Amino acid sequence: MQAFPISMDVPPTHKGALPAACDVVVIGGGVIGVMTAWFLTKAGKRVVLCEKGRIAGEQSGRNWGWIRQQARDADELPIMVESMAIWHGLVAELGDGLGFRQGGVVYMANKPADMAEFEAFMPHARAHGLDTRIMTRAEVGALLGACIWQGGMITPSDARAEPMVAVPLIASALAAKGCVIVEDCAVRGLDMANGRVAGVVTEQGEVACDAVVMAGGAWSSLFLRAQGIDIPQLSVLASVAATEPMPEIFAGNAADNHFAFRRRVDGGYTIAPGSEHDFFIGPDAFRHLPKYIPTLRNDFRSTHFRAAAPNGYPDAWRTPRLWDMSKPSPFEATRVLNPAPNMKTLSDVQDAFAAAYPHLGRPKLRCVWAGMIDTMPDIVPVLDAAPPTSGLSGLFIATGMSGHGFGIGPGVGRVMADMVLGRALGHDLTRFRLSRFTDGSKIKPAPAL
Ligand SMILES: Cc1cc2nc3c(=O)[nH]c(=O)nc-3n(C[C@H](O)[C@H](O)[C@H](O)COP(=O)(O)OP(=O)(O)OC[C@H]3O[C@@H](n4cnc5c(N)ncnc54)[C@H](O)[C@@H]3O)c2cc1C
């Protein structure tokens, strides 16, 4: 079995010397941080991107690679439509190395209620001119070569890319545009002056700046809480496998309630459970439980609750919540969060695949891995500036992408860059405001599709 390719065993690609000052520091070298830095750099800002481990070492290299407009939250959809256009631009600029393919996304219905959920998305698809359509049982059977589903929904213009290579490739192009990217560079905290951000304190020294963008994925809430901002972010473990090369059954991305698969450029499939994940109970789980009750009602049966996160996870019992910025922080202690996958779940996925495609048999696995998905109670992100009352003017937050940040990453990067630049955002971000968890608003979970 191959090891997951992005790890601390691989030497850093970006070892740039940390400058004493810049305009904006971006924390986190996932798709959100890289794409925010991309648009800020294009706007002429001097940007430093600090990554504690490796570019795309966490969620952004470990995801399924789906670039999906289908079944999006209504308020995310306009950003996602823009994101798709940006992906096309990235392909034009960077070429085939991204592994971008427009093969469509298909959702298959296991039961009639699934079809009703698909129907509920159709008005949103029409409002944005998407090519989404409902499929009959026969159409799904003909497209996917298996007649076990009651029907489905397809968006042919949806796409995929190869996460393990796409974000590192974009980061290298970003560095060539002048952004200083530094791997092995954890940001320990913020330097403040007169109630606003004046710089960051990193393990390699301090950098003075006018603005900081926090895009730390599953680590964001730990970092932010130490600065006095509490966000109800938790993480769930999602297990994934890449198969050996197999005959092509469908060239796009497909999922039902039990398993998901998408064609890879290497001729195999990335396969994963349709909705199952593992959840480690840590102190933040207790603190935030009341806010997660609406989501848990939908998600309870697909969640495997596990006693406690191993040391080195953001919400482990022993993870320090406060630290001395002159000493190593929890971010250095876990440079690349590399959780063990749930092999029982992956075995079930192999079985589900083999049941749908008996002529192909149980897929042989080439590589298995897991990622910690950073999630929010309403399954949509926080895209906002720190509130004026926080005394943290100049801090911007883009996190909690809740398991669907890869596809929308370029669009979020554009929005966040314009937020930092004080320009018009082009979309209504009310749903993504930080204050929704404290202003008495009802938690409104995104559709669980
Ligand atoms: C198994 C799995 C499947 C998924 N499938 C899909 C999919 O098909 N389509 C889709 O759209 N999305 C998918 N997602 C979700 C998607 O991968 C994430 O939403 C997205 O990658 C989040 O990007 P990010 O930049 O916010 O976080 P990350 O990619 O996690 O990056 C955050 C980075 O910040 C760094 N960092 C944190 N704290 C610090 C610090 N203090 N100093 C320096 N660096 C720091 C971390 O090391 C990390 O590299 C999936 C996720 C997983 C795990």
C-alpha cells in the first residue's frame, strides 16, 4: 500500500526567507489560503503565506477532488458558480497538471426521499442557469452501468481535479508571481498595536503587516480562541482510498448514501463512504454541543462517536488552549495532521462498490488515508472580518468549509482578497458572518446532500 504522498517525509518546496514586513500575512497553505494569497498578490499586495507543514498537506490534498455546484447551499451557490469560472481560468493559465476534468456530478437515490431532496435543489439550479437535471431510474442505470438506484440528479458541467497535485501546483505559480510562501512556519499568534493587527509571531520570527487572513482549516478555532475569538468549529474524520487502475464505469463523480467514487487521472477511482465519518469527543465537543443539535438530528446515524482524539489533534484533551508565543505551539507539534483512516468503513465501501458492480469485483486499494474535515454547526463557513469590538481590526477569517471547500476555494479566495482590500465583494455574505452564532439567530443547517 502506498503512503499518502504529502507528508513531512517530503522536503519543503517553499523555504523562502521570512521578510520583516509585508502587507498581508495569510495563515494556512490549503486551497483557501493559497487562493486568497493568489488574488491579493495579483492585486499588487506584498503577501507572505505561512504554512506549519506542507502546502495542501491537510484537507486540501486529502479530499475527493469534487468541484461541485450541484446541491450547494443556496447562499454558497453564487460563489461556487464564480469559482467554477476561476477553475477554468486556472486551467487556461496552469495547464493539465491540475487534473481538471468536467465529467459531471451524479447523485443517486437509494430511496424516494432522496429524490424529493434532489427536486428541492432544482429551483436554485435554474436560478443560476445550471445544467442540473433530475434523472429517471433508467437514465441512471444507463449512465452508471448499474440498475440499483431509484433515480438521480446530474450536473454535467460539474468537475473534478487532483487535490494532491492541484493546490501545490497553484502554490508554485503563486510563488512565481511574488508571494513569499514559507513551509515549516507555524504562526503562533498575532502581534497587536492600538487595537489592531500589527503583525504575526511565527516560529521563524515576527512579520509586521497591516492585515492577517486566518485560513487554518481544522486548526482555526484553536488559534482564534487564543486571540479571544470563539467559533463553534469542530472536526470529523473522513476516510478515503484510491484504487488500482480499473475499467472506466463513469468518467465523472458519483455518490449515493453508501459510497462515492470519482475517476482519477491515473485510471483508478477515489472511493469513500457516502456520508459516514468518525467524531472524536474532546472538550470543544462539549462546549459546542448545543449548537450542533440541529445538524446531529440529520447526521447522527452516519457519525461514529469515538472516545477521544489522539494527542496532536486540534481538539485532543491534552492540546494546550493557550501557549507562550516564545515557545513551540501546538501548531508545530502537529505539522501535518495525518489521521489513520477507518479501515472498517473503507472495507464497507469496497463491499458497496462490489455490490453495485459485481462484474468488477472488490476494488483493490492502492493508497488509503483520512482527513479531518473542519465543520460548523450549519455546515457553511465563516467568511468575515473580526468584529470591531474584538479589538482585532485587520484580522480576517475564512474557515469552517465543512467538507466542501475544495471546489469553492478559488471563489472564496477571490471574495476574501476583496474583503481585505476593502472592495465590493460581489456576493451577499450575511449567511457566513461570524456573529450568527452569538446574535440569537437560529442555526439553519445547509441541506445534507
Ligand atoms: C476526506 C475529505 C474529502 C473531501 N472532499 C471534498 C470534495 O470532494 N470537494 C470539496 O469541495 N471539498 C472536499 N473536502 C473539503 C475540502 O478539502 C476542504 O473544505 C478544504 O480543503 C479546506 O481548505 P482550507 O484551506 O480551509 O483548509 P486545509 O486544507 O486544511 O488547510 C489549512 C492549512 O492551514 C495550516 N495551518 C493551520 N494552522 C496554522 C498555523 N497556526 N500556522 C501555519 N499554518 C497553519 C495547516 O497545516 C493546513 O495545511 C473534503 C475534505 C476531506 C478531508
